[in-house]
Amino acid sequence: MVINRFVIVFLPIVSFLFITTACINQYEGKGNHAVNNISLISKKSLGLLHRDNLAPIDEDGFVSILTWFDNDHIFYVRNNNDIYQIMKFNIYNGNQSVFFETSYEVLQLKASHHKRYFALELQEGSNRYYTILSDTGAVLEQIDYEADYVEMDWNPYIEEQLLLSFYSQKEKPSVYLLDIHEEKGQFTQLPVDPLVLWYGPTQVVYFDWTDEPTLSASTHLYDIRSGEKEYFMDHVYMFKTTKEQFLSITGKQQRDQIQLKFYNKQEHREESVLTMPSLETHAGYVWTPPFEWNETRQVLFTYKPKQHSSLLKYKDGYQFIAFHKDTGKEQLITTVEHASRLDCSSDGQRCLIGDDLENLVVVESGHVIGLLKRDRNREEGHSSLH
């Protein structure tokens, strides 16, 4: 399936939100993947889970880690003679196999709720391509589309449906629904503005922006079957949805804090609140830290600044924490100098952090282990000096 090309625009506020948060979720071809990208301020001894229990990744041709496949396997990209290979890698025994390969640069890989499908974003020069893969790496759909950035969200209720929000510097953002139920798939534009995420089996929640740039916006619900829209919540900076939860990020009146509020979607009531210091840009926008909700453990993983400040001037490091929604308690996992990309295993026991997701954090102990072979050798050399 080939879609006619079109081009799209960043709204000023949307541009800020996604450049400061979502770009962390997208590989940018840095090539700098040493363990000191994380710059750990406190790094606990490896204890029972010794680094030798995890197989290192050979850095030869390494580009970036993409995401988890399951609790034992990750996907990473390597460049093999200008062929980009997505490798399925067992972090314990080092066994690996080629999941997919292409001559295009790999930007991101987004798994559906039960890992049956994967949405792949590729780039060749200024052109970007979107491919839907099966869990064996077979190509199911291909979309040719011109955009500067895309946000993708799989339907957790109907696994064959994918939302794609396209952004460009030349035109208004557009949102499409891809349904791969049918043999040739369906690609339908929705009359909503990004950010757009699934709220129910047939409902999405989205920002309803005004004509004037604002720090926050109201959210509305849209039913893709009936076409009905309804007001949902006001004054939201950012939001995240799961099957059971709606997580909104708002600012407190004094503007030196932000609040992450958890709502029960069935009962439409607030269940828990995480409050943290806010970091502001020179334009007055409030930075949203990278975060990830883990359904298995009912825990939110995120980076917490130590104090309110300017984002550009802030140098005091971040607490990498797990916030337990049911008890309202924060668990300090470790401390890092900057908030980087974040991706946690489905069981919530391990998280990948770093500009290339090259460091593994054991949640229970706070141990941090470099996954690249050269970083592992550097760690061992450092340990031998003590």
C-alpha cells in the first residue's frame, strides 16, 4: 500500500513538547555510545547480578538499541557493510539472529501490545518510510509518506490498529488510522490534532489546540466509529494512556512543580499523584521528563529533577525513580546526570537507559550494567583499580 506524499507542520507548542520528550524515544545516529553517556553519579556494586551474567553486545557496527522483544531479548541495530540489520539479541546467553534488514537507516521500532506486530520507521536522505512487520520480521504493510517526525500508538484493545501522527515544517499535522485487519489494509485520516492516543477500543484522546500558542491545552475524546467528539479534561501539558489508566501531566499554580496524575478510566476518578520540580525553557514552556508506565507492576518509571530550575541551566542530576501508583511511594533506583531515553521490560524488572539505550538498570537493586563489550571492558578495568 502506497500513500500519496504530503507534508505537514509543527505547531509551536507541539514542536516543543515532542522535541523535548518524544525525540528521546527516537534514534538520532549519535555514534557515541560509551557508558559515560549516562554519567552515573551513584553506581552500586553489581552484587548478585554480576555483569558476567549478561552477554555483551559486540560494538563492531553497533548503531543503537531499539527496544525489548520480551524479558530476555532486545532488538538492536548494526550496520553491516551499509546494510542495517535489526538483531534479536538474548541478553543472557548472547544468542542473536537477524530479525529484519534494509539499506535504509532505522529510526524507530514500535511494538504492538502483545508484540504480534512492529511498526518500523526508516530513512533515506530526507525521505522516510513506514513498514509494518510481523513477529517474525515479515513485511505486512508499507507506507511511503513525507514527514519530519511521526508518533505511533498501537491499539491495546484491537492489536491490528495503529495511530500515526505525522509532523512537518510545511503544513498542519495530520493523524491517520492504519487498520491491517484486511488483506490490503486501510489508511484513514482522522479529524483530530496530535497528541493522539488510544483511550478505548474505538475511542482516542487528543489535544484540542486553540489558534494561540499556549503552555497547555484541553483534551477531547473522539469515537472513530460514530464520529462523535466530547470534552474530557483541561489544562494538560502531556498525557499517556493504558488499558486501565489515563495519566495527565499538568502544572501547579506556583509553576515550580509539575504533577503526574493517574485517573481510573472506568470510574473517571483520580487515583494517585506524583509531584516533582519543574524545569522551564527560556520560552516559558515546561519540560516533560521521559517516562514509562509498566502495567505489570503498576509502576511509573521516570527521571525526577532535584529542584526547580531552567532546563538549559540545570546541572544537578536526576533521580531515576519508580513511582508505585497504589501506595503513592517513590523508589529511588539510581541517580544520573541527564535524562536520556528510557525503555523497560514488560515485567518491570529491568530498564534500558542511555542515548542509545546501551545501559541496563536492574530495578530492584539499582545496579547499572553497560551492554556493549567495550563498555564492559572499561568497567572491568575500572573495577580492577579498586
